[in-house]
Amino acid sequence: MESNADPSPTGLQFALATVFFLSYSDLLTNHVNEAQALLKNASALIRASKSRELMTAEKRLISWIRLVDGRASSAGGDGTFLTATEDAAYSPDQQPKPMESAASPWKASRNADSDIEEILFDVLYVPGLIFYQRVQTIMARVSNIDPWHRSRGTVEDETEVMAIASNVSSDLQALERQRPALMDHAVAGSLTERHLALDIAAAITRSYRTYWANYEAGFVYLHRVAHKHLPATADVLRARSTIKRIARLFEQGQEPLPVNFIWPLLMACCEEDDVLERVWMIQAIRGMQSMASNARPIADVLEEVHRRQDTTKQRADVRQASMDLFNMSFAVV
């Protein structure tokens, strides 16, 4: 992929779309190194395009690729694309789309109803997506302090890790205060056809529940990486409980779990002591095999993690278990 010249808007859109689909496919097929190479090339393209204002389509593609890079980081990636696009300008914004003509605002379009529904969906959905991107950025920072990304074990190493972990924890707490105003209502299932069209209410509820579960998983992930030798904190226990509760809300509504719910379930299950709860969560992950080709091996890794933890009475490294079982690390999308 050529990345030296400043790409045209059309060229950048095609390039970013290609990176998104190929890198996502690479993650699903466990080709993390190939995905990482694509993400680095995309980072170079973004740097080459900073001389102009990015278009809405480009920003949206960037937001999608950021999510891919967030998951690649947990499998050994270095978060290059997340770092290169950390500026808020690369998040989808909520500004009104410019009108394509100078037509009077009093003149309704032929597809007014569908236009209004699309606008309402974007206005309500985008804050959640931005929140989710920030979660992924924080998760990449956690990945960068695990033993696969930096040295660990000495007093100096652990002192540095504790300092970084403290900052990450503070940022997680701050992000909770910055959650979208609609988040609590959506997670609780309070959005109904009384407020929005039923399909919009259902889509927002599904997305926001998934985003919040991923946010809560951050507390578990941080603890397992930075404080693996210490008992679970109140934050970890709350996160585990919340993730399970949201998963059961999906089940009660007879909805399939979203594919990006694998990560929260993995984190919650790693900290679960109850055997029946473990079985339920592992079965839920296996049930996503039709949507994520690595769901079944991830469930196998989780069973191995439990076996090791039960034997040693210490937390086991998920990635190490994956390497030992399959000689590869799975990206959890």
C-alpha cells in the first residue's frame, strides 16, 4: 500500500475501506501480524493526510479501524493506529451533515421519514461509539504493560507498571463520568417505542449494552495485567457481575450475543469461581462460532485457564494458555 504521497479523498476512502476489511478478516483468522502490518500502513496514510480536513466517510472508516486495532493490541499488536488517530478530530462527530443543495429548509425531502430516522440514529448512536473507542484506547494502554509488550518482574519494572496502572484506573473512572447521557437508560432497557421507533430503540439498546460491558471488562483486564497476584477488588467483582447481568438480559430477550461480547465474557469468566457460571459463559462463547471463527478455540483456552488457576490457585495468563494450546494468540473481536 503506497503511503508516501498525500492521498486524494477518494483514494484514502478506498484505502481505508480495504484496510478495515482485510485487517478485520486477518483478526478473525488469527493472522495478527498481517493485520498489524496493514494498520501501520494505514497510520502512515493518515499522517500523510493531516494537511486537509477529513471527510465524514473517512472519519467513520477511521473509527471502525480504531476498533480493530484495539482488539489487535490484546493479541500482541502495538496500537499504532490508535496512537496515530488519538486526536478527537478522528472520531465521528455529531455535526449536521452539510446540505447538498441550497434548497429551502421548508421543502421536505421525498424520503423525509427515512432521513429523519437515519439522523436520529446517528445522533443517538455516535456518542456511544465514541465512548467505545475510548474504551478500546484504554485497553490498548493496558496491553502495553503486559509481559508480552514490556519487561516485567523487577522492582523497577513493577514500580513503573503500578504507576501506569494507576493512571489507567483514573482514566477508566473518568470515562464513566463521561458516558453518554443515554447510556444508563439504554443498558437498563428503558428505551421503548414510546420514545423511538422500535428498531432504533432496539439497536441503540443492543449497542450501548455491549459498549458498557466492554467498559466494565476494562477493570478486570487491568487487574489481571497489573495486579494479578492480588485479590479481586470491588471494581473487578462489580464488573464481573455487570457483564453477566447484561449477558442474561440478551438471553431473556432471546437475542444472540453480539460478537464483540466475547471479550467481556472472557474477562468475566476468567474471574469466575462458580462452576455452573463458568459453564454458562463458556457455552455462550462457543455459541458465537457462526459469527466469530475463533470463538470455539477461545472457549478452549478459557477452560485451560480455569484448569491452571484451579491447580495453582493463581491467575493464569490467557495469552500464554493460548500459545501453549494452539501456538498462537487469538484476537478477541
